Amino acid sequence: MQPHDFWQDVHPAGTFEPDGPFSGFFPATLDDGRQIRLPIRPLADGEHALASLIINQAGFDVQDALAADLAPKLAAHRPEVIVGLPTLGLTLAAAVARSLGFARYVPLGTSKKFWYDENLSVPLSSITTPEQQKRLYVDPRMLPLIEGKRVALVDDVISSGTSIVSGLSLMASLGIEPVVIGAAMLQSERWHDRLDGFGRQWRTRVVGVFRTPILKKAGEGIWTA
């Protein structure tokens, strides 16, 4: 497969062996059995790897399938507004909000506009851009849409948990406690400890479309779960 071929198709249930070993891609399985091919990204030690999802590069069929799967899981918590985490989480948050029949969603941002208030921001770190010093902002004009509301916080992937904790920190500074956290992919369990450190209740409020494990090298180009 070429790099641009990933995340473009939703395959029928049983198309790929879900238990491995895996070569070239990892088949993520949705609740209804359909599958999406994800590229395998080796980690720095060369002995382990993770499956990757870049949702804003995914085909619209894949985006729609992920949003359609996540929306009812969020709906069970009766959210009144969807709040999306930048950057990739915004793609999923918008699609989920539309799937739930909402007229809009609230995007958080990392690009400070001149009317933003520094007090309405928190530091933001990302596992994919660790060298960048960024802040997470909420547009002050959006506050009436989320204050006193049942908020669902949405990101594309929960991996290390850093982005989600930043989102929770920003919401907490506004006096908002999200009723649920949603993501397309829950990547391994590395995020458990970080989220537990913010509050033991949060892990039970996380819902995802699918989970992916840490992969271990089993040969040249061969990986097992």
C-alpha cells in the first residue's frame, strides 16, 4: 500500500484476520465487524509499534463511519454540545455533531486571535508535536454555548492522554465538567495513568469507536498484538 491509500475504505466484516500477525497494516474493527486498514508506525525502540489514524486525511466514507459509530455512544450521555479538540479532533467533532442533529459544534483552538483572553487558555502538548509549545484556547464568544451545558469533549485519537487532559483542564477552568469524552481510536492503554492523575472518574467516561494495541516485532516487517 502507498501512504495515501490508508484510511480510505471501510471493508466488510471478515476481510482481514483481526488477530495477526500483521504486515503492512493493522485492521481496526468497528462494532458491526467492518474493518479499516491503519498504517503501523514503529516506535523509537524498533521493537514495538502503534497503529496510526490521521482522520483529516481519511476518505469521507471512513469519516462518516467513525462519526456514525461514535455518535450514539455519546448520545447515551445526553450531551447538549460537542466541543472539539484541535487539530485532528475538529474533523471528528464536526461530523459527530452533525450526526447527532446539532446545528453546530464548539471548536477549541491553538491559534490565538487578537480578541482571545489568555486567561481562557491552558498549555497544550501533543505526542505528535512534542517540541512545539502551544496553548489551548476557547473563543470567548463561544462561552454562552457551553456554560451550564452538558458537554461532550471529542478528539480523534487518545494516545498518551496529554491532549485530553489539556481539554479537561481548560473546561475545569471554566467550571465545566464534561459528561463524556469521545474519540475514534483509543490507542493502547498508555493514556490510562495520565487521565487517572487528573481524576479517577474520567476513565469511565471515555468512549471510542475502536481500540488498538501496542504491537511487538515478530520478524522483519511482522508485528503481533
